[in-house]
Amino acid sequence: MECPSHLTLQFSFEELAVERGSNQQPYIRILIFFNKKKGLSEAFFHEHWKSIHADLTMSFGNGTKNFSRYVQFHQDAEHRKLVSSLSQYNMQPLQYDGCAEFHAENAEQFLRFMADIHNSKELVGCGSRFTDVDDGMHVMVGYDNLIYGSHITTSGGCDGILPSDPRIEERLRLR
């Protein structure tokens, strides 16, 4: 067996038990990882992305009808340094300057949005001026299985285990 506790663990949170289902949220999540264009400063890259490019993305055609959430995740040298000590646990920071996160009801909606973007000279032109198009972008697509925290209202779904859950305090007292 892959893990000895797979079927023997006494669960503190029964809703997490094996074969009890999951808390899969009703949207797909798309993560697009990329780096700044060579020769640009970090300051310019991050400022341009969170202002000019964000405004163009939000203003573009029917874009916001094809997704329910857009988040920019910014990583700079200072933040990479903060987690550099995690290498002792065999964890390495991803070498990306940014990650755009989108939630969509389904893949078709998001693919329509991406097709529209790539048919827009304004957005593609903007993106190619601040991102490293030679290195390309890397994409992950999947679903959220929400374990802890509240759902995202605009994306739907159900809460996970909430911070106010009395079982959390009980577990802390037992330790």
C-alpha cells in the first residue's frame, strides 16, 4: 500500500475521510506562469502588469463574461529571498515573476477568452512588451478542493472547514 495510514487514520475532520467525497468547487482554475521581459526592471514589470495590463484585460470586449475571478500573483526578489530557507525541506521557489489566476465556469468559456485576447493586437502587444514571450508561458488548469476557509462568492462553491470550527480549538487543546 502506498501509505500505511490511508485506511487506518482516525480522522479529526470526518468530512475529509477517504471516500467521503470532496469539496470540489464549481469552477475551473487556470494559472498562467510567466517572467518579465529581459532588460526590464522588476518595478516596471510589476507596476505595468497591475495597472496598464490589468485595465486592458478588464476592459477588453466580453472578457469578464468568460471568467468570474482574475488575480495577479506577483513574486519579486525580496519574496524569493524570504522562502529561500525552504530548500532545507527540498522545496525550491518557482522561478517565475508572476502568475495570472482565472476562475471560469468551464474550459470553453476560458478558451473563448484566450482566443479573443490573442486576436487583440492591443492586449497581445501590451503583453509582449512586458513579458518574456521567448521563454513562453506555462499553464496549469484544474479544480480547487477547498479544505480550509470560506468559498469565493463570485466563483460559487461551498465553505471548507472554517477558522471558527470548534474542532480546531479542541485539537489545539489536545496537543
